[in-house]
Amino acid sequence: MQQKNEAGQQLKLFAWQAGEPTGTPTGSTSTKTLTGVELLSLLERQRTLTENLLEKIVDYGNLIRAYEQVLENGGSSGVDGMETEELRQRFGKHIDTLRELLLTEKYEVSAVRRVEIRKPDGGTRVLGIPTVTDRLIQQAIHQELSRYYESIFSESSYGFRPGRNAHQAIRQASKYIQEGKEWVVDIDLEKFFDKINHDRLMQRLSKGIGDKRLLRLINAYLKAGMMEGGLTEQRIAGTPQGGPLSPLLSNIVLDELDKELESRGHSFCRYADDCNIYVKSRKAGERVLTSIVKFIEKKLKLKVNNAKSGVRHCSGVKFLGYTLLPEGGIRVADKSIDRLKDRIKEITRRNRGVKFEQVIKELNLVIIGWTNYFRLANTWLSTFSELDGWIRRKLRCYRLKQCGRRYTIFKLLRSFDIPEQKCWNVVMYSQGWWSMSKKIAVSHAMNLNWFAQLGLQSFYLRLKV
């Protein structure tokens, strides 16, 4: 009877991995940590199940779901200049041709368009923007592959996975710290997406994917050149961010790290290439850091940024924009607030020349989006009351600057029923717009009620709820 039950459980697992319904909710993962032998056995069976996976990938239903997702994501065009709207017009007419080209391995992968974006902490991040057709194919591959790999990914992996998010990672990390694991082994992988070893990744994929055509297609995407200014640079490593397949491939690469940490019994949280390990002492953290860096560089063939990695007390670590404190304190990291202030300065720049109402609208978009992400913060909230006051002063300054002339400012203040003499005192004895915005008469005119009527949101009130 016991053997029958075990066999039944195995069949249920493999049926779910093949995409058949088993009652397991989307995005859930097994709570059992697989041993090396169990994982190899699972991948062996998975390889058998996926010998004709390309047929499932080019199935009409899967391609239509991928098409809808690409349209929803939007984004800029690739090297061929085709926009997502043009894909909408071409998809129905050419879907059969696309399926045939993929199944017969005659489809030619296009180069990706190189784009550099500024990183919050300085420097630039390189993106590779595929054509919309390649994004469609990558999305279709992602949808099928994730059904096989999600079940073996770690419970401690939170990035780019269905049903999992950064807030879950923050809550779990906070629990580890409350258990007394206040020291953090903070590992920073140097240019991770640009340095993924193609040979190791393909070797790992070949252990769990039996369809050689699909493996060759994925390899073609890895090797696709990067075009900038009409010149194409061939790539020998990395899977640049910008395509739908890159996040899944990165998780497959770093799942080896997860499995190593699990086998050692470590408490950790990983979100994409951002990995923190939680231990009870600095000394233990130093030992863990030394051995894990060796594993990452020797086994995974990745580079650890030693300047940014280290063992630190949790109160000095930024993880996903937050800083976690002992006894459950969660606050917004200093660098996150600094970046927020830079964004606010940009929006409220006095020489922008846009309508005052438009400035408030742009600020509200930032305030709502920012507070939705940082809603877990439960301490140091007084900082945001001060931030609200600073924003209101910048808006007063912006509105005064719009008036330009002294008499126009005088008329604006009088429209708020400010006494004439006080109005003249503001315009005649102020040194600059910033100085003028601090005057009591200006604060009384453009007060909290006035900003509320204009619909200005509040950081403090939204986080306090």
C-alpha cells in the first residue's frame, strides 16, 4: 500500500509538470527540499516528458496567450522597427507561417537592440530589446517552460515568478531577523545578466528538456547579436534584460545557488540576482561569505562584486529598497528616499514650463506608486510627514515662479484673502522664490486644505493607513 501511495504521488507530480491539472494552484512550489539525487531523477523524467515540447509551445492557444501578453506589456520596437500595434495587424495572417518556420527550424532569430539605462546607484544597465516577433516567441517558450521548472524552484526564490513578489521576500527576511539572525551575508553579483555562462546554462537546460529543437532555439536567443548604431556585436555570454525569456533563464541559473544554500541549511531570500543570507553572528557570516563566494565563482562561473558584498548588521543593509530592523521594524532604506527626492526635484523643477495641475498629477502618480510598493514600512514614518511638507513648499515655489512679476504675485496672494500689507511684505522683502515660498502669508494662502482641494496625495497618510 505504501509503495502504491508513493507511486501515486510521483505520477501526480509528473502530471502537473506536464501541464495536466492536479489541483496545485498556479505559482505554488513544493515545500520539500529536493536532494541532488532526487533532483536529477526528476529532471531525467522531465526530459522524457519534453521530447516534443516545441509542439506545445507553438500550439495556437499558447501562441495566442503569448501574443496577448506581449500586447499588454507594450514596449519599444526592436531592430526591425516593428511596433506592438503592427504585430496586432500581422499576427492572425502569419501565425501558420510562424509555426511552420519554428517547427522546421527555419526561423531566424533577430539581433537585439542595445539600450543603456541609468542605474539608481550610478553607472548604466544594458538592455537588449528583441523584436516584437521574438518577444512573442520568447513569451510562448516562457509559458511552457515555467510549468516544468516552477515546481523545482526554491521556496526562498521570489523574483520573476508567478504568485511571488518582493513583499513576500521582505516579510520572510523580517521573520529570520526576528528569530535572532540579525547578521546578513549580502552578496552582489557583478553584471549578472551580462555574464551568465552560456555553456553551463545550456548544459543545465539539456538535463531537463528533451526537445533538441527547442534547445537549439534557446541557444540561438542566447547567442543573438546586440545591435547599436547599425553595427552588431556578437555575444558569448549573458542573457540581457529586456526579453520575456531572460528572467526565467536567470532563475534556472541561480537555482543551483538556491539548492546549495538549502543543502547547507541556510536561511536566505533571493530576488533575481539580489541574495541575502541570514545568520546569528558576524563570525558565522564571514565563514558563509567565503565559502559561498567560492561556490559562485568556481561552480557557477559568475563574478561576485567584492566591493559591494559583505557581512553587515541588518540595520545597515538595503534589501529590495527596504532596511529591516530587529524585532520586526521595517523602514524605507535611505537610498530609496534619496532617489525619491531626486525624482520629486525633477518633477517640481521651476523652469519646466508645464501647468501647475500637471505637476500635481505627475507627483500623485509617483506618490501612489511609491507608497503601494513601500506600504510594508512600519517605522520612521515621521520622515514622510517632513517629506510632505517639503513637497508643498516646492509646489508653492513653483506656483509663485509661474506668476513671474511682483504685482502678479501680490494679486495671487490677495485672491486668498491675505491682508494687503502682508502681501506687499512677501513680494518686496523676499530674496528669491525659495525664500518667498517659506513666508507665513504664502503658507496660509496655499495651505493644507488648498492642496487637498487640488487632489495632492500624501506620503505620510498613505503609509500610515
